Amino acid sequence: MTRPDIDQVWRWLDAVPDPEIPVISVVDLGIVRAVDWDGDVLDVTVTPTYSGCPATRIIAMDIETALCDHGVSDVRITTKITPPWTTEWLSDKGRARLEDYGIAPPQPAGGPTRCPHCKSHAVERVSQFGSTPCKAQWRCTDCLEPFDYFKCI
């Protein structure tokens, strides 16, 4: 097989879903930091959303599987925790997909600006802790729907 170019590899990785939020890819989440060939080995650098993220191993496995499915057999996943991941690394496409899925994307002010369901600005925090450590639980006081807010990190 001819070695794929880096742009092609990025497109393949953009199809790998985050295991906790499957509507967003690991690329749009911003955790895939670099892709480089080191001789015949494809090195993919990943920065987890936080150092104790339980999905880190699954993400590495999913990346390797996706690349193997495209004929890349020699893959090295390098986990890099510095600089630490930040929600600023989320792509605009990823932020839109989060909201379409019903998760309010992170905001610099530290809370959602509107309900991802009805778009009302009448929202209130229920708990600083949500379904995963990255999220908090909020609700809309207009449509009364609960929703996750992806915390700004």
C-alpha cells in the first residue's frame, strides 16, 4: 500500500467518534494534536481532556482500529499531557454538533448562554457535576428540559 498523506489521515481520524459523546469526532474534540510519519510508523499524538480520563485507552484503540481499517498497520499512539487540553481546542463544527445533540458547548463565562433544545436564555444550574467529569447539569426554565453543559476548561 502507498503511504497515505497526512491530510488523508486527518480525514480518517475525523470519522473516529469520541466514545463518551459519539456525535463529535476526536479531531473536533481537539484531542488529536499531531499526526506525523516517523519512517514507516504513523505517530498520532493525543492529549486527553484530563489526565485521568477513563476513555483514553478506548480512544487510542479506536484510532488504531480506524487506521488499520484504512491499511495503516504500524501505528504509535503518543499520549501528551502538556500542554493540558482546553475547551479552546474544540472546533466550531464540534461545538455546533454538541449543541445539536443537546449538550451546551463551553462558554468563556463559565455557563451556557442558552438551552440547546429551545434556544431560550432562561437557564439555571442544577449541579456542577453531570454525566461525566467534563460536564455539569443544567435545565431550561422555559421548556423545563434538563441538559448537560460541557464545562469550560
